Amino acid sequence: MILQELIIECKKQNPKAQEALYRKYSGVLFGICLKYSPNKAEAEDNLQDAFLTIFKRIDQYQGKGSFEGWIKRIAVNTALQKYRKKKVFDISNEQQIEDTHVEVENTAVPLDYLLGIIQELPDRYRLVFNLYVLDGYTHKEIAEMLGISDGTSKSNLARARMILKTKVETFQNKENET
């Protein structure tokens, strides 16, 4: 079944089509959910919530633009919605720092290690880092998505980069000692 037919059948609430759509996109969407969730269990919950939203709102997809882009946006928004409710961005007495670019010595750092330390970042830093660095959103877009100021977005990104830089340098120092 081609994608257009699958979408039409999902709009009719066809369970087999919904299952096929889930199988086709669950891997990609799980990766997105994992990126914006603090752990695997929460990522799985976000994935299920995202698919519930996709199936509920599939009538809103008009065939304009990429369907995959449309469902990815839903997955990102599903994960971010939980953080908006938790108020993880309510920061009191935290000075805003300028967005800085962090240079790290050009040594091989395993991808698994990098992904792990990104996952360990505090929620507000991880979310801004992922949105800005990995997904290419602007600070203005991030601020709108998360209900924060541009300055807070820039500050959170700079803090995330500093934390990651420290952890990568520690890793590299350990590697150089062996």
C-alpha cells in the first residue's frame, strides 16, 4: 500500500492501516522521542501519545508538504508538551549567559558516549540543545515552542554546551591517560 492510500485508510480509522503506519514510522519517531525524553520509558510513552495524536488529527493533514515532517513535528510537540506542563523552564535567579561556541579537541569520541551525555543534561538544557543543534530551530522558534524568552533559549544552549564540553574533555583526558 502506498503512503497516500495508507493515509486515506487511516482517516477512515482502519486499524490495519493504522498498524501499518505505526510499523512504518515508529522507529523514526521513537528516535525523536528518545532525543527529547530523559529515559527510554518516557520516550516510549511519548511515542504512544504521538501516535494517538497522529491518528486523532490525521484528517488535518491536507497532503501539502511532507507527511513524515508533519508526524515528526507532532512527535516533537508531544514530548515538549510534557515539559511545558512540568514548568522545567521556570528559572528563578539564574543569570542569562551569552550563547558561546564551544571548541572541543578534534579527537574521536564514540557516538554512544555523546548521545549518553546529551541524555544526561538537565531537561531544559537538553531540549534547547536538541532543538537548536540537532534539529536546526532558531532561538526565536525554540522560545515560541517552549514558552520561554530568546535569551533563556540562548542561555540554556550555552550552559548545555559548557556541560558537554566538560564531559567530553574529561573523557578525552581519560583516553589520553591509557
